[in-house]
Amino acid sequence: ALGGRSRRLQQRMPIDLDSWCSYSTEKQIVVRHRWAGILYYSCCLFVLIYVVAVQIIANQGFTAFQALSGTVKGSFLPPASLSPVDSLHYCNQSAKRRGAAQPCVSWDASLTTQTYSNALLVGTRVTRRLQRRNASCGELQYGCAPWSQAPDDVVSAYVGDVESGTVLVQHSVSSQSALSLLPGGRDALDSFGPRKPATLTGADGTTVATVPCDGQRSEHDPRCGKGRGDLFTLEQLLAAAGVDLDAPSLSSVGETKRSAGVTLILSVDYRANLLTRSADYSYLVNASRLEAKATFFGSFASTFGAVPNATREVFSLHGVQLIFEQSGGLTSFDFFTLLLTFVSGLALVSISKSITNTFLLYLAPRRNEYRLFLRSQTPDFAPANQAERRALADLVASKRRKRAICDGQPAAPEQSTEQTLVSPLAPLSEEPTAPLRAGSRAE
């Protein structure tokens, strides 16, 4: 009853829902050949091994990575006791001086160290320039240099034994809900919590253990003072980065890196994994070719106003500049990443089919016979002779009869070849034409 009601409803509707909602699929050909099957399934097995072993296990195609960010701060602490000046070959006061030696001064917090946002400049050479006001320049005169300096008003000196100083690095990650699932929470990645010494890895892969300054360990280093964080000497940083301060500078001709300055990039690399419930961090240091320099004023008078005998001090500080960065992040399981890895792996199965088809069509001993089953060929739709026209007409008529049967229409009676040749290229959906009467001719 339901089928009859559906058919009556379909007869009343002007649109054939079966045609509009039809589904198209591919036709498959089964090739019964053992070597073709072995080749295809071997390729599929290789794809499966590649997806599981490489994409999922080796490349962790089941995890999601979330970058961690926060803040980093560095401070420089001078050595508790300076080395003897005779051991500093770059000082004029040393008996073993060599090369372009200059006078050496002791470290001064306000003069030889500059702190910036995510950067720290530790001076190795400081230059003081005494500039005098040019009284001939008016207060608002354009094109006149208001300050001048004499060669005798320039004094340059090295900062002695700066390599023995220590750098205290403090860093903290931003608060995230996922970090609460780690043992110790976000404190496991901060430099303030109790933990084992971190490692400092250089450009050549060498590692150095830092000193944890947390104030809660028995081996608390006295060099930490009251600070909390990770401590290492400037000499360790330079050695890990492969930098020799007495080597020629790459950015300033005729100067050493101690004179021109050098830039080091110190990165805090976080490694947190929710699958293994582990959290750790380490430091990576690399050297840049850029020099490091800062300019600031000491005592000075206003630039405006031609005040006689007015002077100002301009300081140029060259040294080791540390630029702090944060890298790494949090790894966790992600189902959609795993699903995407599987889907991309399944796409490789098409390569297995392409390899097998290439073997059957071009390399197999009986490739000519395989082509008869793997390839379907239509007749020539631009026939050049009577035989080609007859073959085209017969095939088109056969296709029309099959289409009529599938559409539930009465099959057209078989026509002779001469009758079918009247319109061999008519659309398949057209009704079969009536047979020609004897004696009549086609238009």
C-alpha cells in the first residue's frame, strides 16, 4: 500500500525525484592476477607502516602543540673579587699587555650595564666624550652644529675582568589552565620554583649546568645573593656561543669584539608534555654578527641657548648584549590531529592503485590483454566511412534500448541499420523515432 501510494504521488509530481536524487558511483574492475594483487597490497602495507611508524609515532601525529609565552629578565652581578690586572692582557696597566690595549676600569652599575625590555647589555668598553657648546650658534639656528669636541676630550677604557661576572636569568610563563594538569603546575616551568639545575646548550651542542638560585637548597651559591633564578657566568655564555672577545669583530673593521661589542641570543626552551606529565626547560645560546652599542648622556646643559663654556658628557657603551627569547611549548593529545593524520595517510592509497595500474598497462607481459578490460573505448563519433557509421548507429541504438528499460519505458523495437542511421547522434533521452515507411526518405 505504501509503495502504491508513493507511485501515485510520483505520477502527480512534474519532477522525477529518482532522477534528481540519483547517486553516481564508480565502476570497479576485478583483475584476477596474483602478481597484481601482491603488488597492490604490498604498496598498501608500506603506506600503513609509513603512516603508523613515521607520521603517528615518530612525528607524533596524535599530539597538538601549544606555544608558551611569558616574560624574561636578566641582571648582571660583578665578580666578588677581581682577577689580578697582570692577567688581563687587554689592560694598559698589565705587565703582559698585548695588542690594542687600553686602560681598564672597574665595573660600575650605573655606567657599564644597561637593562632593556627582554635585553641586557654588559659593557666591555666605555667611551666618554666631553662636548662643548658652540657659542656662535643661535638658540634656534638651523644648519649650525651646537656642540663640538676636541680629540683630547675623548677617553676610552675597557671594563676589567668582565668575563668573571655572573648573569642571573629570571623567567615566568603566562598562566594557562592546561599547566594546572602538570605536577607542580606552572611553577614547574618557572625559574623561581625548586628544581634541578637547568642546562645551557651552545651552538656546537656543548652543555653547561646552571646554578639554581632558589634559596632553598643546601648547595645555594653565595654568588646568587638574594636573587632567585638561574645563574651562569658571562664566560660560560661566551664559550657556549663560541665567542672570543679578543677575536676580530665581524661588523667593525679593525676592532675586536671586546671593543665593538657582540650580540648573543639567549632562548628559554620550554618542554611540557601532558601525556608523560613532565615539564622542564633549558637555555639555548647563539651568537649574532651584530655589534652591541648604547649611547647615553652624563651631566649636560640644555641644547637650546648659546651658554658660554657649557659642556655635556656623552657615553658610548660597547659590550655583550643578551637578547632574551622564549620558545617551546606544551604538548597534549588531540583526536582531530590523529584523525587528520589517518585521512592524509589514506590518500596515499591512491598511489598504490597508480603503481598497480602502471604495472598492468605498461610492464606486465600480457599488458595488451589487460587493456581490453581496464579501458573502455567509444566508437568514432566522426565516422569517415560507411562501416564506422554503421557501428556507431548500432551501438547508439543498443544504448537507447538499455536506457529505456532502466527508465521503465517500453523498449523500442529493433531497427535496421539503415533506419538507425537516420539520426545516430540524437540525445539518449529522446523517444525512439518511428520506422520509415517504404518509399519515403529522411529529411
